[in-house]
Amino acid sequence: MKKLLFILVAFFVSVSAMAQNDGVAFRNVDLATAKKAAASEGKPIFMDAYASWCGPCKYMTSNVFTQKAVGKFINDNFVPVKYDMEKGEGPQLRSDYGVKAYPTFLILDSDGKELARVVGGAGAEEFIAKIKAVYPKAR
């Protein structure tokens, strides 16, 4: 019985992990490390500037960034990072980039210079279209 339970738990954990791998693979790094990665990979940075209490931010995390099409688009074109604008390095980033609403999505070059910005959430297809509209180099 214990073996069966272990096998079922292991199965559901592995299925859950596989499903999560289809979405955006946000890197848990500081901005300085993201800049180095952007330079070495030849990609701009995609930054999700969010707040933990923000409803649209939670929607994007749960319903949009988990989708395979969004994951492929963001992962293929950008170095994806996300920062809570109220914790850690977030308050300084909020000030440096003038983030005034959540969610705000910034596209930065490897020096940290802002190339484009999208404010507000959207469904998957609309979100991809918004990013392509402000940053046409994304394919």
C-alpha cells in the first residue's frame, strides 16, 4: 500500500513539474546576473515587475505565463526575470525604471537600458501581440 501511494505521489509530482516546464522559465537571479546572461546569450531581458497583492499579476502568473505558447515566445526571445517591486532589489528597480502600475513588463538591453514597456495584464494571445507590437524584433 505504501509503495502504491509513493508511486502515485511521484507520478503526480512529475506530471505537475512537466506541465510547469512548458511556461515561462523565469530565472531567479538579480538584475546584474540577468544583464550578464543577456549579453552572453544575445537576448534582451524580459522583466515582470509585479507586486504580491496585485490581482492581474497573480492572473498572469497562474494563467498566462504557464501556457506553452507564452513560454516558448518569452523563453526563445528573452532572458526572463521577475521581481516583486516591494521586496529585495524591487524598490530600487521600481525607482530606477519608474514603475507606477502593476503588472509592468519591461524589455531591457544587456546594459539595463529600457527598450520597451507594456503595462497591464492580458490573455496569452493578446499578451504576445502586445510584446511584439512594442518590440518587433521578437519572433
